[in-house]
Amino acid sequence: MQALLLIPGGGAQFHFGETGLDDSSDLLHSDTLFSALANIYEYALSGAEIFIDLVESGRLSFSSGMYALLKQGELLQLFVPKPVVTYSKTDDLKLHKSMKYFSLGVFEEFRKSFKPQKLESELDLNFYSSIGNEFLCLADELGGMPEEFKNRSFRRFTTSPKVKVHTTVEDNDRLYHETTVQFHTFSAAGEEYEGAYCVLFDADVLTAEERQEFLAAVRIMADEGVGGQRSSGKGQFREVREVMIPIPPPAEASVYLGLSVLSPADASEFEALERYEMFVRGGGSLGLRGEGEKHRKQARFVREGAVMNRNISGRVVDLSPDAESGSVKRNGRNFAIPI
């Protein structure tokens, strides 16, 4: 399957707002990526409506940015979100909660042990190796990484105190905390390891010109940045690289794993969801003084890792204020792979 590696520099930080500045989403959600690319299409390429139409029509689809581990600059491992199912052989609730991502090798073991009728897996999470107690791997997938380095993850959350300088609206300075996702490199046995985001995409039906424009937008985004606090240097990537990932493309299957943020298009699509977690997207003011009519609407979306009994489409959701219909859209189109 086609994919794009978004490789940050050592120490690079990203802020993907979830509920506020004091926390950050873990993954580069597909709706955040959609918004960033739409803005780039608008001011640098053929226009945002062209890009939005490609996504809404299903001609272009992409996953959220998932974690990848690089060794000596080459892709070593991709991690997919842990599917939201029952793990019957894992009694350690602390371990169950801490493990968030499966390598492709562990995902293949999960597929073999999965019981679709019960939505249950016999995968024993204690049996496998891990990086930072979050990324589960097969022992031979870590490229010879010594045991003592497996507790050192390639990404971490950092929280720093900040001060909001007063404006004409607020007379007082205000202390707050900002959380970011930070990538870092580390060396083990003479080899250098680093993390990156990896976006799977399907652009097979695009014309050559449309595909090149999409890739150009991603490369511009790497320089411009994605997420919040870009003016302070956050959100940038040093390199964008096309790679192929050994994941089968969507095909006829009885169960699928969602790799993007999802908003079901109708009741029948919602009923196709078997196990899932939801979170709120949108909100916030577009106006300088927070006028009520300028507030973005909110909607509930399904997180990555959802399990569904068919490959549904999803939809792009309009979260614009009533007075500005069509000005704010969130990508809830589905990108899933067969289990």
C-alpha cells in the first residue's frame, strides 16, 4: 500500500489540540491533516474546493499519521492502533491500558487469533516485546535493538509553562501549560533510531497531475507545519518520503480496522461499527472577541482503532458557524484495512 513518511528532525515538537493547550492528541489525526492540506491548496495550489471534492468523492483517501520507527534513516517498523476488542488472555489491566500500538507483525498475529463472532482476540500482550511500554513488537522486528533501550521510546509528551500576554480584550497576563508531542533520536549498539509519522493513502484513480499536486501539497505542509503553535517552530518535518507498506488494500472481509478519524454518513454506517471509541472535534471561536455567532460547531467522531463489519465510507462534516456555512469542514471519511 502507498504511504508517505513524514520525518521530523530530532527534538521536533507537535501540538494537536484535543480539548485545549494543556493536552495534545497522540496521532496526527486525518481531519487535522485534511485541514492543513485544504489551506495549502487554497493559498498555493488549485484551490481548497478542488481538494475537498477529491476527498468527499472518495477519489483520494488517506489515514491518520501513525507512528513509524526508522533505523539509520530507513523504515524499520510501522505501528497501527491497537484494535478496540476484548483480549481474553491478557489479565494485566495496566499492561492492557499502556499498550496502544501494534507493529505489523503483531497485527498479523492478532489477525490469526481474532474471533470475529465474539469480537475477541486470544493475543497475549505479555508474550511480545515493547518499546516504551506502548509499542508492541515481535522480537525480531526491532533490528537488533538491545533490551536496555526498549524502555526508551522515540516519542514522548512534554508539558511546559507558558504566559499569555494580555491583549485589548484581557488586561491580565495568564499562566498556562502547553503539551506537545516530541520526537527524539537515540543510539543503540552503534545504530541510530528515530520516529516519524506515516500516512497511508489511496490515490490510484487520480490523474497524474492531481496526484502530483497532492504530493506537492504534502511537501509544502512539511515546511509550513501542521497543528498548533507553528509560529514558534512546531509542526514541521525535515523530509517527506514515498514508501510502500506491506498491508493488503481494502478488499472483501468480514471485519475491518479503522485507521482514520471517522464520522458515519448515516444510521446504517453507524450500525456497522462493532467496537469503537468516540471523541469531540470542533469548537472554538473564529472571532477576536469570542462572539457566539462565530463559534465553530462540535461533533462526535470515532477514533482510530475502531472495528467495523464492513468498509463504510464516512463523510466530511460541516462545523461552520451558522452565519458562515461551508467555511469549516472536518474530514470524517473512513480509511480502513481488513482484519
